[in-house]
Amino acid sequence: MQIAGYQPFSLIDFPGKSAAIIFTQGCVFRCAFCHNPELIPHEKTTTIESVTILESLASRTKMLDGLVITGGEPTLQPGLKDFIKSVKALGLLVKLDTNGVHPNIVSDLLSEHLIDYVAMDLKHTWEKYDDVARTGSPRVIENCKMTFKMIQDSGVGHEFRTTVFPGLHTENDFFDMVGYLKDGESYFIQETRFTKTFDPNLPREIGFSVPQLVERLKVAYPRVIIEAR
């Protein structure tokens, strides 16, 4: 496991739970709005040992409900499954944040009941997905579609979320994306954090009001839980 960052406590990253957070190194996507661009390269000279994280978690189980594993993209880590098993052995719940690039990994974790909540980024409509992800690989996009459907059918608590790409996303795109969701699922629309982005020259005007868009989406899809974040 290449763990590039550790946050010992959060009340907002795991719905309804107190949790620590780890940030893994490496991502195959190149989203211009990424607010953790330092996590994109696959190698980092300074990382935190897994045993250090586990020792910290073990000392704080009375104040923590779980651990959030985010990135970067956690499913790129070859030691992810064994690490999660160690976390679960401490009696902690696990939330996985993923971009969906490795459906086989997510399937394995779900089938062994190693994750208790999943948050997946929905970058764009499937037809325009790589306009955001910028991988140049149709196979990667198909993998994301597989993971999306797998999460929907898993029976595990989950959410989907989209970060608004200034100058690229339109309001109609969001109506299309919410159309992918089932009744009762949660969908969050996030505005770009301009304090730090992978592309420092990213346009800052999105051309519409996110709160107003959310209200229109709620009217169109009353059985989906839709919020601005």
C-alpha cells in the first residue's frame, strides 16, 4: 500500500459515522479539476507505512466507527484487500471511494463483505466520460460502467457524485446522469475547489447555478436523493 496521507478524524466523510481517512497514491485519470493533484503520480518518495496506520487505528477504536479509503484511486493498490482485512479485524467499518476503474477489485471486496459503504465518482455521461477522465481508453470507461452497475446491485450503502467541470458540463448532462440512478439512491453535485486543481488554468465559470439545478433535478427525479455538496 502506498499511503500518501492520513487524517485521524472526520465526521463528514463517512455518512453517519466518525472515521479516519487515508489517501492512497496514484490515479489513471487526469481530471482537470482534481483537488488532490499530488496524488495522481503512481510513485511518491515519502509514504506512510500501513502498520503505522493500523497501530493508530487500533489505539482509537473507541472514538472511531470506521475508516475511509480514498485517493488517488485505492483499487490500484495491490495490498488493498489485505489492508482492509486488517482494518475490519479491529472492528471498524470501511468506506471505499473509487472512480470505478477496477470492477474486479470492487467485486472481490463486495463479495467478501469487506466494504460497508461505497462512493463512486460519476464523471460525465457515458458518451462523454473521457472528456473528463482523459485516459484515452474506451476499456477504462467500460470498466467504470461495470463498477457503477455492480455498486447499484450490491445491496451495500452507496452514493454517486459528480464534480462540475467548468465549461464542459451542461445542465442537460446532469439530467442524463441522474437518469442512470435507481429510486432511493443518493447523488451529490460538487462544485470545483479552485484553491488547487490539476489544471491551474481551469475556467472558473460554470454557466449555471448548482443550487437551482439541484432543485430542478429533484422535481424531475423525486425518488432520487439529490443534493449540492
